[in-house]
Amino acid sequence: MEYKQDNSGGSRFKAGSAVIVLLLFSIMAASNVTAPIYDLYALKYHFGPFIITDIFAIYVFLLIPSLLFWGQYSDKYGRKLPITIGVIIELIGLLSFLLARNVYMLFLARAFMGMASGAIAGPASALLFSYSRKAGAVLTSIGTSAGTATGPLIGGIMAQYLSYPLKLVYVISIVLVILPAIAMYPLKDISRANPELKLHFPSIDREVIRPFMLSSFAAFVAWSITAFYMSLAPVYIIKLSGINDIAIGGIIVFLMLGVASVFQVISLRFKIKSSMFSGMVFIAFAVIFILISIMKNSLYIFVAGTVLAGIGQGFSFTGATREIKAISPPEKTGDTLANYYIIIYIGVGLPVILLGLLDKITGLFHGILYYGIAFILLSVFMGLLIIKEDFKN
């Protein structure tokens, strides 16, 4: 198979682009199959929501330094080695889950997955930008979000309806990661390496710092609401519905991120700032619906809020990624994307830890209530900043 760069500027897949998207998809799916089955681990090892949020957050804390190092390394020496190392570490993480005997091994497994995602996310996205110029941003968003959506669906359904709920899902995930990794072996690294580049602390060129920060924090909001769905939402859904079915949690997470994937494509019809602003509006209304569902004890209202959250996530994340792609210097794409992903994953980790603390202090009901109010205010604030920046231009 011959891989060629897409110089046409169109959005159609070339073979190389397809392989990279499939790898991003598989890594994100495998890294998130655990989302709906944390409750099973909680019952087995006797821990509560606070430990669930900590297990979820350790992924982020190991991912960030991995992103920092491998993003810059890929700009200096090329993309394929970090991606290969990331795949190997991801497989170690999956094996750690498969062989887990206590809660400490769950932490270890998530730590490996965090390091793996950090090694793959920036370099793979940068390589995809090289192969699919204008389509690179949306393909990155779709691969990431679709994988993140599919993982919980697979995990929930397999854990609920098949034998060996804490084993078989990881065997399938290992296969899911290995196949696109093998397909990547003949892929040529066509991105521009810069051997003169020195490893350094995160930095953004002064002339693009303002749009970078605005876009990154829009993505921060988008992935903070996603993190709620990936950590405590499945537990909350079971309590809200009264139905002890793990698959429901996975289906709700899949619905949220499935809708997000659809609206990432739709958002391409909008200007970048309009896309980000629309995302903030939908996310604010989504949280309002979620809070109403708590007060009314209504799963149907929660589902409506989930759809709104997916629309908001799709608009804001793709708009932000398009802006980052537009402002990234070609020779620093991996570094810029690494910095972008760092802010995103702080948005994934920090709010979830705060939510876990609120649950421990006030209980799940009031924790989500306070978290939601703060989140609405943050969404409104970001929306106003985006409007202000748009008027300036």
C-alpha cells in the first residue's frame, strides 16, 4: 500500500490519514472502556466515587508530562517513534487492567494509559495534519471523540451481557489497538522534522498567545463536561434510573460523544468563533438540564441534557482545534498541539477531582449541583470572551 500526502485540500480520506484516524480511535476507545464499569470495581474492591475520580485523574497527571516531552520530541526527530512507544505502553496498561488484583493495580493501569495517550495524541495529530491539510483538524476531533464515545459503549455492553465482565473487554481492546498499529508500520513520516529544536518548557509564540488561550479554554470547557460523563455520570445514571444495568451508563456516554462527533462535522459550516460560541451556549443549557434532572429525578431530562452537551462539545472542540491548526507554525505543530492537549486534559482531570471532593464533603447530589452552577458561569464567561474577541477582528 502506498501512502500519499493529501495536497488537494479536500476532506476525503487518503490511506495514510485513515490509518492515523483509526489509531487515534482505537487508543481513545481502549483507554475509555473502563468508564461504565468503575462501579463494578467499586463493589469488588469496596471504594466510593472519590476513588473513582482519583483513578480517572491519574490518567491525566501522567498524560501531561508525556505530552510535553513527546510533542517536542516529535517536532525534533519525527512522529513515528513516539507513536510506537505509546502503543506499547497502552498495551501494558490494558494488560495491567486484565491482571488487576486490587485497587492499586487500577491506578497503575490508568497511569500507563495516561503515558500512552500523551505519547500518541500530539505526534499522531501532527502527522495527520501533514497528511490531510485542511481536513486534519476535523479528522483529529472525530477520531478522538468517536473513540472516546465507543469505548464506554463497548465496555458497558460487554460487562453487562457477556461473561468475564472485567476480563474479556480488555482482550478485545488489545486486539483493537494492535490492528491499526500494524497498519501504521509502513506509513511514512512526511512531516517536517527540525533537528535544531531544543527540548524546552511549554511556550507559545507571542503573536498567537491570545487566540491560543481562547481556543484552549473553549476546549477545556468542552472536555470538562465530557469528563463528568466519563467518570461519575454512569454511577449517577444508575442511581437516577434505579436500573442496575451497566450498559445504560455506557449508552449514555456513547450518546453524548456520538452526538459530539456528528456536530464536529456540522460545525465546519460555521466560522471558527461562531462554532466556539455556539458550543458554550449549548453546554450552558446542557448543564441546566442536568441540574433540573437531579431536582425532578428524571432520566428523560438527563438524556435531553446529554444531547445538548454533545452538541456543545462538538461545536466548541472542533472550533477550537480548527483555530489551533490555523495558528500553529508548521515547524512547531507537535509542540503547539501538546500545549493545547495539556490544557484540555487539565480540563479533564481537575474538575473531576473537585467533583469527587464535593461528593465526599456534600454528597453526590449537592456535589453535582455546585459543580453544575460553577460550570454554567464558566460557560457564560467563555462565551462573552469569544464574542468580544470576534468583534475585535
